[in-house]
Amino acid sequence: MHWVWLIIVGAVVGALGRLFHPGSDPIGWLLTILIGIASLVIAGLIFSNGVLEFVVGIIVAVVLVAIVGRFYGGERRSLVRGV
């Protein structure tokens, strides 16, 4: 049951992290949920208080959305010039 709550709250935290990050994000919702889950795991390793873990999870999610958005953003480059 703990994993179900982690996925649900991770989706909320990932969505809030995506909402608070300025600009457009080229990442999908599945990756957003995974970022939210990862941020909750990181925040859970640092803090044991539920509310503080949630707030720090949102902050970590904003940072992770920005980092992942950098890797997925931009134009796709082709091997052939002009294509």
C-alpha cells in the first residue's frame, strides 16, 4: 500500500514541480511522475516529517524538472545536414 501512495503523491509532487518551473517542459507525464517519486525518495532520505518531506519533495522536483528538461529540450539533430 505504501507504493500506491508513493505513486499518487509522487504524481502530485511532480505536477507541482512542473507547475512551479517557469517555461515550457518537453517531458511527458510519465517522466513527471517518475521525477515526483524520485524527489519524494530523496526528500524522505533527508527528512522524516511528512509535511516537510512534501515541501522539500516539491523543491527537489522543480530542480529535477529543470535538469531533465535541459536534456530533453532543444532541437533534435540529424546526422544529415539540412534534414
